[in-house]
Amino acid sequence: MNDVNVRFGALVAPGTVRPQRSLPGPIERVWHYLTDSDARGQWLARGPMELRVGGDVALEFRHNTLSDHHVPTPERYRTADGTHRQSGRVTACEPPRLLAHTWGEADGTVSEVRFELEPQGDRVLLTITHRWLVGRDAIISVASGWHAHVGILIDRLEGRAPANFWVTHEALETEYARRLPRDDA
């Protein structure tokens, strides 16, 4: 396993978390998993994405479909239909190396997520920078979410069956809460 894949995401600025992972390439394959609705739906969320600056992004998360191992969604994340929706706008798009878009426009908690891809031999370094997060709870949830989702992406790219998202996410939330500085520290 690549050493970068065992690291936790870092708090790199106020309200900004940055995980990095080494993925099997080539870069075009990873780009496909970021931008194609069906491929993205295997590890993150399905939905249309207009790949141009200003383009619409509509993501539909169905976390319990990401693996064959099903557990109940934690109460604080439950929705009536089991789907969590995010919308936003593309803020940067430079295929196949850079994609950025806003996140949470529909509910008024706008943040921005940036995906940068860098070829490294037969692998690709994925750097995710999620910024404008408000509050420690949001940072912990987002850091844990990216960590769990990208773990599923790695499993998919390497041909393994992924673990349940919620089981992984809950364990990661506990660990990120321990690792990330407290607001009052």
C-alpha cells in the first residue's frame, strides 16, 4: 500500500481539510470516476455535472448502495427517502487534472471542493481540498466522509468489494474528532 493512503486528511487552513490518496491510473480513468455519473455513483454520488466553469452540479448520495454490506444510516444523516442531495456550480474544470465545484448551495451552507489529479508513474495522486467549512462538526464530518468515500474509490479501482460507508464513516468520525484541534484549544 502507498504510504499516502494511510494518512489522515489534514486541516490546512481554517475551515479547510485536505486528504490525499494514491490511486491506480491512468489519469483518464480516475477523471472518469470523478466526472461520469454512473462511475461516480459507485463511490460517491450520482448526478449530472456540466463540465464547464459555471456549469450545474447535482449530486444524489445513496450511501447504502456503495457496498453489499448494509447497515442502518445513522439517525443524524437520515433523510425521508434515503438520499442526500447536494447542488453547486463548477468553479474550475481543466480535464483531466482539475475539477472544482461549490457544495451545499441548496441548503445555504456553501463550501467548495477541489479535486487535483497528478500522474505519478502508473498511479495518480488525488488531492482533495474542501474549503469554507463552518464549525468543527462540519470539518469532522466532511473529513470523515472524504476519507471513507475515497477508500471506496480505491477499492473499486483495485477490484475489491468495499466496506460499508456508514461503518467506516462512524469510525473515522471518532478518529478525526480525536485528531483535529478543538475550537476552544
